[in-house]
Amino acid sequence: MQEGRPSKTAFGVARRRAAHQILDEPPLVLDDPIALRILGPQVAGSIAAEPEKHDNQAARAMRAFMVARSRRAEDHLRDAVSEGVKQYVVLGAGLDTFAYRNPYEQLEVFEVDHPATQQWKRHLLAEAAIDVPPTLTFVPVDFEKQTPEKQILTDALAQTSFDFDKPAFFSWLGVTPYLTLEAFRATIRVIAAMPEKSGVTFEYALSRSLLSFREKVALDLLAERVALAGEPFQLFFSPEEMQKELRDAGFHRTEELTSSDINARYFKKRRDGLQLQGGVARLITAWV
């Protein structure tokens, strides 16, 4: 992202989550009324007025992935809370809305993101009259400055009520493809150093050599759009490479979902046909 400016891709993700609330048939994969409110009535109105802009196959598939990855993180969070976890860290929070519909009374939420994006989000929250709950803490961090020698995520969390001696669940959605390998490794090592029962859900971009021709075209089109927004893709893995990264960091168990797995879990027998197409990314959860 451009220095001093909020993330443009964060707006695109939020708009797709909002479109899911308006355009797709119940039951919704991610029931998120705050997704509409945070963007304001003008954006919600434009989605409702021009549904054809969101109805082509590529747009629907992208929307399906956006809501499925959030749902998956929140499903794993639910399981973590049932095991006593009381800390949830949303890395690269963007316009994520979980903290404003948090159903767990004892759960503290820490939204970690670039300061410019957080400032923009707080402006949108104020305009939409969405209260910031007392269980939420904003943590300004630039992930790209995270290195093994400069643990800015650790330092930033240490300045809050976050307790490193207690387990936490992390979501890290829409971030890793934009990072350098060094920044990625430094961040997963922070999470892997947390106590037992801690975990993280994130997605990663598959190496281009593993994609079909159609998937390469889809990836190239998406890469072009995010590069024009000043947020180019940088980081790609094979599944074997990702498993090695997580083992080396210190994680002991992982669960990886392909596009077919996600469709079977969240989009089976939908009347509206909403589902993922192809597989340029994988969704993975790792536990300490």
C-alpha cells in the first residue's frame, strides 16, 4: 500500500462482504449486517442498484472466497473460545467487523493494521454511528517493517492489555500475498511462540507454476488490479513449501482447505450457485 494512505484492497474486500448480504440468497455464509453499515448507505445503495456489476462468474467467485475465509476464521475462533481462549488478534484487520458483533462477552479483540487504514476505519465507524466496544483495542503496525531483528508486532501488542502468557487465536486474511518472505516468517514466528491452544487462520497464494491456464489468467488479472492499487502481490508458495514454513516456525498441527474443500463445506447445494471457481489460493489454519 502507498505510505500514509489507507488500503484500497481493504475497501474492495469490505464491498464484497457487503454485496454478499444484499445479492446472495439465504442462508448467508457470513451473516454480517455491520458490513453494510460501515460502508455507508451510498455504497450499499450502489450495490443494490447495479447488481449486474457483481454477478459475473469472476466477481461471484471472489465474493465467495472473501466471505468463506472470514467464516472459516470465525468458526475456528468459536472452537478456540470453547477451549478457554479469550484473546483474538485480527492481523491486517482492514474493515473487518467481527469486533462490532462479537458474541463472546469475555473475548478481547485486537485489530492490528497500518495506522493510515486504522484512521480511515475509525472515521467510517464514527460516520456510521458504530460504537467501538470496550473489548476492542486498535494496534497500529506496518507488517512490512516486521523482521526477526525488529519485532514490531510483539512490541505493539506489548503496549496493550494483550497477554503473551495466555493463548490467543489470530486471523490473518488478505495480507500474506503482499508481504516479503522475511516479513511473513517474522510474523508467523511471533504466533508460533504463543502458548498451547493458540492458532492462526490465513490464506496464501499458490505458486503460479501449480496453476492451470485458466487459473493463471485469473491470477494475472487480479495481480494487475492490486498492483494498480499500489499493493502488488509478492509472495507465493507451494503447499509443501508452506507446510515446511509452518513446521520450521514451530506449529504442530495444520488444516488446509482447497477451493473444492471450501465449496463442499460452505457452498454445497446452494440455490444461487455461489461458489469458488478454480484455486489460486489456499486457506490454512495452524495451531501451536
